[in-house]
Amino acid sequence: MPGMHDESPRQVHSFRGADAVIAPSAIVEPGARIAEDVRIGPFCVVSSRAVIGRGTVLENNVTIMGDVVIGERNRLFPNCVIGAEPQDISYEGTRTRVVIGDDNIIREGVTINRASEKEGGQTTVGSSNFLMACCHVAHDCQVGDRVILANGTLLGGHVRVHSNASLSGGVAVHHWATIGGWSFVAGLSRVLHDVPPFMLCEGLPARPRCINVVALKRSGFSQESIEAIAEAHRLLYRAKVGQEQAREVLRSQGMLLPHVNELLTFFSHQQEGRHGRARERRRAA
């Protein structure tokens, strides 16, 4: 019809020599490197310094700003903004970036900011993650693999989320906090302190309530390991006997297994930090 914009997809030459499909209303700045099988939908904007791996889909109204590397087979839903400047008043315009791995689902309205100058200059999201609608990954965060962030979860700057962690809806994580692997944070929790691996945490502020037994069983942890982790939780967070005494009790019971040692090491680093956050040591330095 007269006056209507033609949204028939067009093809553009990619840096790998194959064809990507880009909607006519999308803006892909010269210099962007778009791999084969990439689909970029209507009204997307892609920066000249973006790199997008094969098979990735930008549905529509997705904005890629600045230096952003996106791996293969990712799917970004409408209104995502990836690579915007860090929301840090000390940022002075240094060229930093966002790096995203493969096979991620990034739902509507997710924002992932590029790094500040305070660490390695890179915000990182690994592979096979599921970031649900309206999540925020702030500057300098590092998210591992197979992580779930449910709707409205907010990660402050410099947060670390280890692989296989799950955060339920509306969780707010304080900057410089660490979320351990195979942990679960219940909805609407306020995470002021590090979340130990293998634990289910909940509250205002979030505290370890029990072990995340469902995730451990699904991930193939042995019954012996699960029982040892449960005993470590009891000693550390209920009996509160302290790390060294807990270690000796666990050793005497034959429960000082690799996953238990991982928990004890995490606990030790947390105690050495400030405000219940191990990485505050680095911040102070």
C-alpha cells in the first residue's frame, strides 16, 4: 500500500562470505561483522563495532551499542539493549565491551551494560543461559554458563554469577557480590552478601536456608556428596561452629569431599572480605 514501509527481508554480505538476512528498517552500521545465518529483524540497530556469530537471531527493536561480541545461536527478543555505557558516574568513556557466548536466550527488555575502567574492561555472559524479561546485567559483571535469571532480576556492578546458579524473579543483587554455583535465590530476595554454592537462599537480606537439593539431584550429584554438603550446611549455618571446626568434624566423618572443600573455600573467602562479600577485598585494593 502507498506510504507503507516494505519489510521484505534483504540479504547482506557477511564477513564469513555467506548471507545474513536483515530487515530493511534495521540499521547495521558499516564495519559490523555479521556471520552466516544471522537474522536481524525490523528496527534493530547494530553498532559498527559489533560482532555477531552464526545462527544468532535479533527479533526486532534490539539495540547493540559499542563493542559487543555475540556468539553463535543466540536469540535476542524485542527491546534488548546490549553494550550501553555503564551506569557509573566515574566512567570516562574508555573503550570497554560486552562479550556473550553461545546458545543464550535473552528475553524482552534485558539490558547488559559494557564494563567500566575498574576491572578487566569486559562484561561477560557465558553460554546456554536464560535471561528472562527485564533483567539487568550491570557493568563488569561476569555470568557463567547455564545460569537462569528470572524476570526483573537486577545484578549490580561487578557481580559474579557462577555456572548453574538460578535466581528467581525480582531478585536484587548488591554490587561486588558473588553467587555460587548450583545455588538458588528465591524470588524478591535482597542479596547483600555472597550466596554460597549449593545453597538455597531467601530473605531480606538473603541467607542460606538449606541446600539446593533439587538442583543437585538433577545435576547428577551422588547421594554421598549431597549428604556431605547438607552436613556442612548444618555445621556452618545452623550450629555455626566455624570453618576450622566444621572441617575437622567433616574430616572425621569421611565427608571432606571435593564439593564440600569448594563450599569451605568459598566460606573462607567470604569471611576474609568485607560486608559478607569476598570480592570487597579486591575493591579495597
